[in-house]
Amino acid sequence: MKLTAKGRYAVMAMTDLAAQGAGALIPLSDIAARQKISLSFLEQLFRQIRRAGLIESQRGAKGGYRLEQAAADISLDQIILAVDEPIKTHGCTPEARHGCTGSSERCLTHDLWGALESHIGAFMSSVTLADVVAGRVTPSIVLDMEAAE
Amino acid sequence: MKLTAKGRYAVMAMTDLAAQGAGALIPLSDIAARQKISLSFLEQLFRQIRRAGLIESQRGAKGGYRLEQAAADISLDQIILAVDEPIKTHGCTPEARHGCTGSSERCLTHDLWGALESHIGAFMSSVTLADVVAGRVTPSIVLDMEAAE
DNA sequence: TTAAACTTGACTAAAATAGTCGGAATTACT
DNA sequence: AGTAATTCCGACTATTTTAGTCAAGTTTAA
Ligand code: FES
Ligand code: FES
């Protein structure tokens, strides 16, 4: 998935929301103030996140947002995919018969991009909102990795 | 490091160069034709890669480029850093006293971005050109990772 | 009735991307 | 000496993407 400021704001806001407790309705203006994000921008983001089914909303006075699922069941890639395009590391399109060089075969680097993509994806799908809120941000994958070095 | 088409082209071209054999001088026009990359664009990229010390050049007729070091000693991040800006996952600047929310403390997601960055960096620095050319594209880190799941 | 809050789609300024272009310098070959 | 091949260089630009803004709603609690 793409890594932009938009995605970062989405994760920050969702982390804030998760940190406010489970069932309470939190108005966006609170999150905007705490995280110093423009309210209009947050509205745009939360619209997309809601359509992705990660949060539910209550309109009107005393309304707000709350997580649709438990924080431990919401992974980072879900959030980022809700607001940004998926990352595209390959130069070729999967449906096209030919690779990125125009020939019919895959280029030398094709597998590399796939490996990179799955490497990043493994991180993003393994970290949940609950992990971030708890400061338990290094999943076992990374721990193993760093221990091996 | 940033992941753009520019970086992808740089890696493709360097992989091509590495695949042509160790000591030979390869003109850019050959690589451009094989990889279907614009020659002007390649020139721009190779200029930067040379300045980074990864390749050496010979001007004039029968000139070209060759790797400065062994393919096994050139990692992906070196190539990508040569042509693109480093990736920036954090919202805050390291030198600034305050975090991305304006307060003096780090935001809830600060450590997350650091972990993500090191996770991606570990991949990029562990894969070498020799790995890519040999199709040995999955480093032990990824193997370990997938085995652990 | 009013104010707080979400909902929507369209709009935009600025930045980044993905190159192009024109020419200059260097070297091998004849 | 001349020519063709090739690297080297800086500046330029069209397009796309980013990071928002804006105006006008709708819904609900008090
Ligand atoms: S990336 Fe798929 S063929 Fe080059
Ligand atoms: S990313 Fe460093 S303080 Fe938010």
C-alpha cells in the first residue's frame, strides 16, 4: 500500500480513536484538535474509513465515531488501504500478457518487487491498532529479524 | 527509501548491467534497448548512480559502464538511495524538539513509523544485485518470516 | 428551534514525478 | 585529421498526485 501523509494521518486518527476507549462516540473535532489535523481533511478520511467498514458513525449532536471492530482486529493495512491506493511495486500489470519490458517474459526484477511487496504487506497486516495504542509496536516478525542480525 | 518508477528503473538497469558480466563496458544504449527505458532518462539515472560510487564509466566510443564493486556487494538500497530521496515515514522531523502534533512529546504512532522504516530497510539492504540476477530474490529474513507464520 | 455533529461532491494550489532537450566533452577507429 | 560513438551536464516541462479546502447539505440531542 502507498505510504503518504494521508495514510499516516488516517493511522494517527484511528489510533487516537482507539485510545479513547472502546464504545464511546468520539466527535471528529476532538481528534482534529488532539492530532492537529484539519477537520475537513479528517472528515474526508473518515468517510473513506467508514465505507471500508472499520468504523461506525452516529450523526447529529453528541454523535461521533467509534470502532466497528475491536482494536486488536484492525490492522494497519486495512486503514491505509481505505484511504490510499494499494502500493504498486511492479512495473508490469498482472493481466497483461507481456511484462514491463514489452516482451512476453517477466523481467529480471519481477520477483523482486513481489518479494518486497509481500515483505511490507506482512508488516502492515500483522500490526494492529491495539498494538500501536499499547506501544507494543514491534511485532514478533521484526523482533526475530533484528535478533538475527 | 522512496519507491518510485525512477528507483525501479534504476534497479532494472543495474540488474541488467550486472547480468552482462563482470568487467565488460556496457553502453547505455544497449541497456535502454533491452529494458525499454528511454536513453535520456537512463543517462540521468546513471549519472546519479555513478556519483554514488556504484559504477564506473568510460567515455568515448566503445565506452560504457561497469560495476564498481562486485554484484554481491551492491544492495538495493544503495541503488535506490542514489536516485531517489530517502523514504520518510515519520511526520515529525528528527531535529525538531516537538513531534508531529506540535506538542513536545512523540505521538502515539512515532515508534510505529520507525519500525516500519527499519523493516523495509532491512529488506532493501539485505538483497544484493547478485541475488536478483541469480533469481535468489528471497533473503533469509523473508524466508524466516514466512516460515514463522 | 437550535446547535452539534456527520455527509457529500466538487474544487484547487502546490509539489512531485517522469521524463525531454540541446549541447558539450571525451575516446576509438580509420 | 575527421567522424562516430558514447558519456556528461544542466535546465526545462507536461502531467499526475498530494494534501488539502469549500459550500451546501442531513441528522439528531437537548
Ligand atoms: S515487473 Fe513484472 S515483468 Fe518487470
Ligand atoms: S511521527 Fe514523530 S511525533 Fe508523530
